Amino acid sequence: MKKFYLMTKLLLAVFAVLFALTANSQTLEITLGDTILDPGGKLTPTAEYHDTSGVLVDVNIKWHTEPGYLGKVRNGELTAEHPGEGYLIAKYQELRDTVNLTVTGTPKGDKDEDDGDDEGEDEDDYPKVKIIPGSIKVAVGDSVELRAFYVDSTDTKIDTTFTWSVEPVDLGEFPDPMVSMFHAGDDPGKGTIIATLGDLADTIKVTLFVPKVKKDKDNNKGKQLTIMPGDTMVYTGAGPIQYSATYKTNGNKHQGAEFIWSVSDTSVAKIDADGLLTLAGNTGMALVSAEYSNFKASVELLVVDSTVDLDVNTITLHRVLPDGKELKAKTIKEGESYKIGGLPYPLNILNAGMLHFPYGCIDEDITIYMFIPEEYAEMNDDSTDVTFSDDIITGVKFSVKPAGSDTIVEPYWFNDSIILSVVYKKELLDSLGVTPEELDVFFADNTGFVTDGAGKLAVDTVKNKLYAAIEHFSTIVVRQGEAKTSVKDLTPVNGDEMSIYPNPFNTSATIQFRLEEQGDVNITVYNLFGQKIQMLVNGEYPEGLHKVSWKGNDQNGAPATSGIYICRMIKDGKVAQVKRIILNR
């Protein structure tokens, strides 16, 4: 009996201790339930802390989301940022409580997919994670290497390792989550790429699109040669890339097909017989090609500088219509590409071309004007046609104006070469008896694309494109390679000269012309459509220096619209000088 009494007393003591421990435990509980928000949505989360006596105490509770890209809590207010599912977490000392958090809809700041704008980003919130570039477009099946930095409270950028993922997961994959190489999936769509470092994360928008495929006009219908991965962008220092090829006839794969691999520019990369590609250390564009039987396919490899500066510059591009009017300007950043499109005849031959501006190619913000190179084009007063002279297939002039300057810099030199791809029309070449392999690209001053004159041009006969590294912007023409020594001489006829200043201008420009000898002179301003805007000079002038002004009016005295115009000087019935003039009201 005594033994039973002692056992009962011991059990009562244990229950008393357990009751005391339960009564004196601390608790932390979030007072709101599972939460669903749209990006940009806000709420003030609340939680209750009870001390060991069960008393409600006001304490400083720390909040965060998991994963971190879902949103941030600043000054006690939660702001949802990017779509996904996870948790809202409250923490005080060693206590934690969580509720489910779902962010749905479109990422905050995702307005127009083409505007390149990253509004809504808190640039002053440190420390942070920053992904470069701010958004990407990738063709289905292609690959791209991204880059991210940890930025500390002193705005110092630190290169480290991140965990990479994509939402939704069927958009593509990071084969190794610790490596920033993204492989796009097979279907178009939009989503978010996330780089995570502990509780910090950054996201960018990713768009997968299906490139337009030209209809097969030959007898090879049903036969297909493809390369994986597709078009790829990597940074210098990236590891080897394993390429593979597949050849199919009417959907049936040829087993055991042996391919011949090649790279158009071995200074950029090299590839072995098994398709294993290694970078050579230089930046630039190269075509990776596979051949089987009489078939050949190519994909683009773009290698850019790995020493990335987050303080990137902007490039604003103006597309000029033939009537002199400009479409809404497009602004991109270093590290991004500009797809040329929407240009009317005769510039439409450039549609589907591409300009890629690698990081570090410029030290300042610039504005670029694209228009017809008047030195090589004939524009008639009574016709909308523009005909390129000699054996030029096409041409374009790029005029560059640095930010804060009223002067066009010509030529404008880049720190690192930019990549230009130009589309050629196979039907046009056939009519001229020219093969794609005979094409080459030249500066108007006939210097070629590199200072040693070697030239680095890649021809893709599958996509009908030419690729070249461009050291500076001036007039660029496409013609037969054998015509290299016969590019039109730009020296004024008989030494007569014409100059325009200021250019661009907004109120009045002075056209100054010097004659070596007396002659009949006509100076007329045209728009890019070849329409006469105003005749400034028409008559006999003696030898010497002469000046005339143009106030930006048409022949009826009405103000002309802002844009690019052509000022042509004719002496004794022959074209002596043709210059562009930019009106910027």
C-alpha cells in the first residue's frame, strides 16, 4: 500500500511539472490565415506573442517570405512581388509561426513586353541580389547563360553562387540548379526566372517564343536536321558545351548518323568531332554547324564579356519612315539585343536582322538613327522607289549621337565590337547571279570589320543571315566580296565641298558650300521618301565660299516634322555632295 502511495505521489508530481511547463510556455501565433495576393498587393501582417505567464506582450516581430522572391516586408507592411507559392513567416527569438502565402497573376512592373522597363524595382534596398539582364526573350529550344550578383549595403557587387529556378517549371530548366545556364522548353510562354541566395532573391521576366520558319521550297520536304542546344549566349570562362544533332526523314530518326561539326570563327570557340565545344577566350558571334549528307544546319553562339558592370548604359534606336517621320523610339540596355523589324520599303530588307550590344561596348548613353545611306542610293522626286547603286545588295547608315550632345559622332567607335546580323534575300541573289558565300559586308570607307582587314563574316544559308562583328558605326553595305576594292569613292566632285552645322538642329541649320570654280548650283532638301521638301539654292554661283540657311520649313513655309532629311548639292547637272540633316524640334 505504501509503495502504491509513493507511486501515485510521484505521478502527481510529474503531472504538476508538466502542467507548470505548459502554463509557463511562450507562444507566437500569426493572427491571419492563409493569404492570396496579386503582385503589388499589400497587407499588414499581425502576430501575437504571449510570455511564460500567458500575458500578451508587444514585441518586435521579424517577418519574411519563403522563398524570398514572393514579397518583402518593410516597415511592417508586406508587398507581394512575384508569382509563386510559399510561406509568410513570423519570428521572435527562437519562436516561429507560418501561414501559406500565394502570389498570383502578372509580375509587378510587367507592362509591355517590349518596353524593357523594370519599374517597381527597389534599387536602394540593400543587401540584394541582382540578375543580369533584367528580362530575356528566348526562342523555344534555345539556351542562354544568365548572371547574378550579391550587392551588399555598400553597393559592392560580389560574384557568388546562386540557386536558379524557373516558374512555371514546364517553361524550361536549369539542368544544374547551381549553374546559370537556362535551357528553354519546347512550348512558347511567359514566366519568371529566380536566383536565390539564402533569404534574398531576384527575379526577371522570361518569354519563350516560336521563331518564324520559312516554307520549304525545295525537294527536301520531310527531311530535317536539328541541333541541340539551339541559339546560345554564354559568358567568357563558361565550361564546355555538348552539342548534338538529329536527322529525320518524315519524322523517322536516322540511327547512327555521323555528323561533321564546325565553328565559323575558331577565335571564339572550337568544337571536336563529337560535338564538344570549348570557348577560346574571345568574345564574339560564331555559327556552330553540323553537316550530314547534303544537309547542313547552324545555330548561333554568342560569347560576351564576363566582367559585367551593373551600371549599364542605354541605347535608344530611332526607326525612320520614308516620309521622314520617326516611329516610337526603342530603348534597350547593354547586354541586350535589338531585333530589327517594322521597317518599310526599301529598308524592309533589314527586317529580322539583329543588333547585339555586349556589356562594356559603350561608356555613355547613346541615340542611334537608322536610315538609307544616301551615298549609295538613288531617290527620285516622282517615285517612292530607292535603288542602290552598283552591285550593292542593301545598306544602312547608323548615325550616333551621345547623350547630352547635339553633334553626330561619325564614325562612332565601340569599346567592344557589337554583333550585326543582316538578312539577305535569296531570290534577289539568284536574279543577280550571286551566291550567299560570295557576299561580304563593308564600311563605306572600305576598311572591313577589323583593323587588319581580315574580316570576320559568317554566312548562315539556312536562316539566310550574315553575321559580322562591328567595330564602329557609319555606313554599312552588303555586296559581293570580290567588290572590296571598288567601293564608291566619296571624294567630292572637282573638290567642291558642302557642310552642315549644327546637325542635328532645332531652329535653323547653315548649309555651307565651297566651289573650286564658277558653276550652276542646286541644293535641295528631300525626305527619306525622296519627296522634295524645300529648294534652298538654284542658280549661278562664283568660285569661293557660300552659305544658306534652312529653318526646317517645307516649300510652302509650313514647319517640317522632326526626322532625318537628305540635303543634295548638284553642280552643273552632276551630283556633287549628298548629306543627311537631322531636324529635332
